[in-house]
Amino acid sequence: MLRKRRFARVEKTLGPLMTSTLRQQRKLYEAPEPPQGPATALVASYNIHKCVGVDGRFAPGRIMAVLREIDADLVALQEVDQRFGDRAGLLDLHAVERECGLRPVDVSGTRASHGWRGNLVLIRNGGVESVNQLALPGAEPRGALVVDLSLAGRKLRVIAAHLGLLRRSRASQIRALLAAADAPDGRPVLLMGDLNEWRLGPRSSLQALAPRFGPMNSSVASFPSRFPVWSLDRILTAPESLVARITVHDTALAHVASDHLPLKAQLHFSAEVAAEAPPAALAGSA
């Protein structure tokens, strides 16, 4: 809360500059569209702010409408559950599947929650092989989902995470994510979520990811959604060449539905990471 109040003060001061800043930062990751076909997929990461928009309204339907706009093959959501009490899920997942064609990757032992410590992965097509729920170290109850699946006919390890507000917590959390990034079969890794770090210099906690995911030298602003200037949300891949294009989802609805804008990326798989069909018992289930 303190951080977001500080952001609000800076936003008021820098407001006139933010639009041009966002325009410049978008260019850092924009590249020519890859050829469309079975070896491409659209993925997205979205902190939905517990379905509360910048107007203070609790409106899960707006979040679902943004998901329809994005029309991704795979989505990592953050803050999908209440923070306290029974941590009940805040979306109508049946409606999400019906209206958006996205089904949730199942998590276990969460009772009324949709996700794991607020994280949820949604997938359109493909087979889920395994799901691992990581409890990340730190002062806050943070977590990550590690999902092995097939997407666009390719094997992929997806790590969906929401890191802490404290830099020292993020440093230990990133070490845990790096340990989870090595799949026994060497499949590509997709790391996405709200990593709560906008810095890219030597003091950035993200620098520890560079040996595995490539140089941390570019970013796309996604927060706050009204005038995005901070790059809190990330989509990273290993190998780095898996990403063809990363942008924010910049629509009028997205600017009001949450305090974060969704981040989306076009993936372009190479032929050598083709997936076998998942066993029938595992396809589409955790």
C-alpha cells in the first residue's frame, strides 16, 4: 500500500511524460510478427488486482472481458483470490472457460481458492503433464506455479509467480525460481508474472535471472494502468529466442479493469522442441 501511494505521487508529477515513456518502452520489445502456424502461441500475464478496478469497483466481469480481448493461448493471473480469510477465488472460472475458452490448471489443497497464493494458470488447448506449487521464501505469503505442459504442439515448462515487495525477499525468491527452471528433459522455460521489480541495473534483483533467461536490458511499462511507467510485470523465456514480441495490452477496458495492464508475448517455437502427445489421463488435468 505504501509503495502504491508513492507511485500515485510520482504519477501525478510525471503524468505528462508517461504517455511518451510508454511509447518508447513498447519499442524495446517489438519485433516483426513471426510466421503464423502450429509453432506459434500467444501468452499473457495479468495482475487482476482482486478484480478491483482503478475506479474502486469490484467487477470480475471486466477482467473476463479483458481476457476475451487478449484471446491468448496461455495466461498467468495474479491476485485471483482474496488475501485473507478462506482466500476464496474471485472469478467465475466456469464463465471464463465458457466465454474465453480458457480452462484453469488445477491446484491442490487450496479449498475455496482458485489458485496457489493468488497465482492461476489458464490454458486454451494442450495437455498438462504436472503441476508443482512452490511456497516462496520471504515475509509475505508468496508462491509460484511450475507447470509442465504442451502448447502449440511443443513441450514447455511454465513458471507463474508473484514476487514480494522487499528486495531481499525477491532475491531469495528468484533463487527458488531458478532452481525450478531446470526441466529434466531440457524443455524451454517460460517465466511470467508480477515480479515487483522495475529496475534493470546492477542493484536489480532480476539480474540473477540473466544467466538463464538472457540480458535484463529491456522492459515494457505496465503499472499503473492509467499512465504506465513502471515495468513490474515480466515475460521471460529460456532460450531467449523463444520470444518474438512483447507488448502491453493497451485498450480502454484494460486501463480501468485493474491497476496493472496485461503483458502479452508472441512465442515462436523451433522444430527441435516438438512435444509428444501427453498421456490421455493427464491431458487437460493437473
